[in-house]
Amino acid sequence: MVTLCQTALPRIVAMRAFRALPYAVCVLALAGAGACSSASPEPGAGGATGVVSTGSVKRLAVTISGTTVTPAPAQVDLPIGSTLELVVTSDHDDELHAHGFDVEAQLKAGAPTTLRLTATEAGAYEVETHDPALTLLTVAVR
Ligand SMILES: [Cu+2]
């Protein structure tokens, strides 16, 4: 996983630099006129949109369109011993990577891909794509 992420690093850095641009504009506007104060609302703790719980299994369907992730990236609480079934559908081919769980999958454009993540060790783990680098959600294992 580390190796893979390192190979993806230049792309990710380029992406971050690209993303930093509108952010810088936003900060300038903030300093000037107090704009940008209407940031998106804080996701409720563990109350991530779209998560359906059935016993010890949680399910979440995520759609990626370009760089837009739906539902918006949030934190999903996952008690140790329970499983998150993540169904990801992207409009482009991509790599899906669940940090901490060390699970990777190839995304094929338009084809739903299911990841089963079983919580074993407490921590906060990001699930991301690599091309482009997007965070889909953070899994909080407790
Ligand atoms: Cu990764």
C-alpha cells in the first residue's frame, strides 16, 4: 500500500497544488470581506448521510462523478467487529484504496464495486481514490 501510494504521490501533489488555488482565493476573500463563512455544515458524528445499518453490517453507496463524491465525504463510525459494505460507482476507471484495511480494488467506469471492510483495530482510516485523488469517507473504528 505504501509503495502504491508513493507512486501516486506526484499526481496527488499536483492535484493538491491545483486544489490549493481556489482555496487561496477563498482565504483572500475571507480576509477581505468575510466571505466563505458559509462552509458546508459539519458532518454529524457518525451520522453520515446514506449509511444503512443492518445488525453489525453498515452499507453505504458512494457515487463519483469527475471529482464530485456523493454523498459528500463524511465520517462513518464502525464499531470493532462490525463490517462496512461500501459500494462505489465511478464515471471513470480508477483505483479504490481503503487505508488501514489495506484493501484495494479497481473501479471500472459505471460498474459498482463492493468493498467489505471489517473493523479490527481502532483508528480513523481514509477511503480514497487515486486518479484523481479523492477522499470518499473516513472510517472511524472504535
Ligand atoms: Cu491510497
